[in-house]
Amino acid sequence: MHKYGDCSFCGGEVKCEKVEFDYRYKEKLYIFKDVPAGVCQQCGEKYLTAKVAKEIERRIQTKEKWDKTILVPIDVFSEGITA
Ligand SMILES: [Zn+2]
């Protein structure tokens, strides 16, 4: 099992978990479930190993039948709201 270093954002401990991971590729949003990733126990930042990231790209490029496709509503915040 891959040993993750400490979180590069907050320094928290990163543990291996199976997570849901969003991946944007060429104007499309893909969601992968049960992805083995490192998750920071403090801030929740997710880390993928190079191997897993490569596998995600490979699936996007070669997979023809996806388990499920959902609609993703998009809203563009109009003017008038500032943070
Ligand atoms: Zn963190």
C-alpha cells in the first residue's frame, strides 16, 4: 500500500481511503467511486498516486460503457454578489 506524506496544505496526516473522486476532462465531468486515494484527516484534501491518476485517464479515454451517467446542473453566478 502506498505511503502518503503529510498534507502539503495543512501538514495533517494523510490516510489511505476509498473515495469518490471528481475529474474534469475536456469539458466533461467524470465521477469515479471507490478510488483508492490519500485523504488528509484534517482538511480533507485528496491525493492520488501517479498510478491511480493514470488509470483514471486511461478509463476516460477507453471506457465505452459507463456504470451511470447523471445530469450536472450548472449556474453562472450573476453580478451583484461578492465574497
Ligand atoms: Zn490537509
